[in-house]
Amino acid sequence: MPQPVRSERPRTEIRGPSGPGRFRFLLLVLTLAPLVPAGDALGERAESHTRLERSVPADGDVLAVVPDEALLEFSTGVEPTLSRLVLRFPTGDSILLKVTGVPGASNRIGASLPVLEPGRHSIAWSTVSADGHRASGTIEFSVVGVEEAASSAAEAPTSTGPADPEPVISEPVTSEPATGPSLRRTLFRGLGLAFLLAAAGVLWFAGGSGLVREPSVLRAASATALLATVLLGLDYLDWLLDVRPTDMGLFAGFAAAVRTRIGIVEGGRVLLAGLTFFLAGGARAGRIAGFFAMLAVVVGAAAGHPATIEPAMALPANALHLGAAAIWLGGVLLLAVLPDHPETPQGGWQYHEVASRVSSRAFLAVGVIIGTAFLQDLLFLGDPSFLLSTDYGRLVLAKGAGFALLVAFGAWHRWKTLPRLVATGDASHLRLAVRIEIFVMAVVVLVAAWLAMTVPPVAG
């Protein structure tokens, strides 16, 4: 049925380049992909941020009386269903202890201990933190007989002062140093997040207007959503293989990992990305596809460091941070791939109108990125004095300087480049400025990646 013609000002629509030019958006996304999500991807080194702080028995303890239960306390919340405690006896034999959570203490796990004979024992522990990172270590302790304990007590110096109260949980403990993420995981997560941000950004700009009816825009949205689904799905599968309990069967281990909080978050993001791809192929579903794409971005914000460090503030801040990054990246992609003029008479759009709209949204998005990054950095720093006294703080300052430069770029585009574009119709200056902005973006994100590999003061 023909659509009625409105007498109002026509909507701005995009007719993308044809032939080889229609694949330019893929080239640009592939260029930016390792850069935009680098901080999130390389943040997997945060394994070392989750450490065993205290335990009963403690590493190096000499016990005459063995406690009924082993108790481990970590610096962040952990997943009891993915935690394992292996008790090794002096004979070399070992048993797997049944791990339970501690009600009201998400950072503690425990297990009942059997009767232990005198000798040197150890507990090898492994766990998965609330943000999905694996940690492991060993606690070694000795059990002595009653006579040996009495002899040691008789030889110990006496004290006339009051006895020190016995601590509820003893120290010290031993944690194994974490290794960095594999290149495979980094590529899956980094590229997957980049494509998801690109799909969400493009659909955010085009989904509510006639832009989404253009074949080039549909191809861009569909391709980026598909690649995001595949790569994030591979990252999720790799994570399941890494954290599943090895004493369980493959599918039982997968089920245990999927039911955890982080398993639900990561799996939900993959499903939403897939739904975005399914809907992005139809022009009429552009707005709905954009909603699910942005929802996938927001859901993914519940993974990583904000899940364990001040989550009440860090999680909303990270959601806004990634949402703004999607708008920013989507706008840059549109400006970089558009030709100067419509290539068909039915195009009906003008480059300067699209550029003006993108500039307004991207300028606000960069401001949100700076504000939310500043809030998260304050949460992870713990004390503003660490800005100058720690490597993490100095990197925060460097990243902030880079974002300030990006704000300057946005201001220059809005008040200098765009008026020139409107007056002359020549987009070459804006294209050059966008390329420079992409270079600065790369430098800033490289600093962010370095920052993600540095232990925050609050976790160190």
C-alpha cells in the first residue's frame, strides 16, 4: 500500500556507497576493533585482584587440634559452585572436599575436614571470582600429636601479660600469581565487543529514522551484529571451558558455570547480540534491533572489575560508559563511510546534516565517557592522593588528558569544521579531522589497556 507523502521537511536518509566502497565500514571496524574495547578485554589480568586474604588453617600453621572446617576468605566475592578444595595427606593421597558457601559472606567458602593424622598436609584451592576470573593457590600446614604439642608448649617462653586473643581467621596465606589472558580470549572478547558497540551505535543513529531502510545501513548493522554474536559466543565458550569444574562431566560443568551470575551475564549478552542480528535484517525492525543491541551493551557492563569493586556505583557508571562509547563509535563509522553526496537520485540526504547530528550526539557521548571513567577511576583508586603516587594514578591522569583532547576535537568539529562544511559542501576537512580523532582515540585506548593491566590501589 503506498505511503502518504508528508509536506514536512524530509527526513535525513543515507544511501551508502556501492561496489567495493560498501565494505569500507568493515575495514574501519576491523581497524578500531582491537582499540575500543582494549581496556575491557585486557582487564582479564584482574585475576590477580582477587586474592586469598585469610584462611583456617593458615599457611604454615602447626596444629595440635584440627578445626572441623576449613574456611577461606577472599578479597572479592567468589562462586562456590566453581570453587574446589583438594586436601593432600602426608602419604601423597588426596581427596576432594565438598565446598559450601557461607551465608551472608559472598567472599567466603568452607568445607568440612576429616580427622587428620600427624604430618604435613596441604589444601590446593581454586575459585572463580564474581567477575569471572580464575584464581588458585595452596595452603600448607602441619598436624602434631598431643605429646609433641605439650613438649613445644613447655619449651615456649612464659609471659606475665594478658594472653592475646585468638583470631577468628588466621594469616598468612599463599596465592599463586596470575597469568595474563590468552591471545585467543583477548581477540574474541575485544573484537566481539567492538562489533557489538558498532552495531549498537549504527542502529541507534539509524533505527528510528529512514536511514535504516538503506541497504548499506542494513548490511552494516547485520554484519557487525553477526560478527559480535560469533566472537562473543566463542569468548563465552572459551570461558566455560576454562572455569568449569574438571571433576564434573563436560555438560554438567558447563551447566554449573552457566548458572553463576557471571555466566548469566555473559550468556545474556551473546543471546541479545544474536537477537540483534536476527532483527537487523529487516528495515521495519531497526528500532527494535537497536534496542536489543544497546541492551546487550548494558548487560555486558555487569562483567569485569565493576562487578567486584563498589558495584552499586561502578556498574551503572560502566553501563553509561559503554553506551556512550557505542554512540561515539557508531557516529564515527557513519561519517567515515559516507560519500560526499547521495549516489542515487532517491538518496535525499545531505552530508552536512548527518555530520551535524552525529557531532551533537558524539560530543555529548564523549562527555559521558569522561565523567563515568572519572567516577570509576576514583572508585578503583580509593584515595585521590594515589593519582601522583602510584602507576595506576599516573595512567589515570594520562587517560584523562587524552579524553580532554577528544572533547577539544568535538568542539572544533562543531564550531569550526561543520560551518565550513555547510558553507562549501566540501567534506574533506571533516574527513581529515575524523581520521586524526581516530588516531587520538587509539592512543587513549592504548593507555586504557595499560591501565587495565595495572592493579588498582584498592585491590593491591
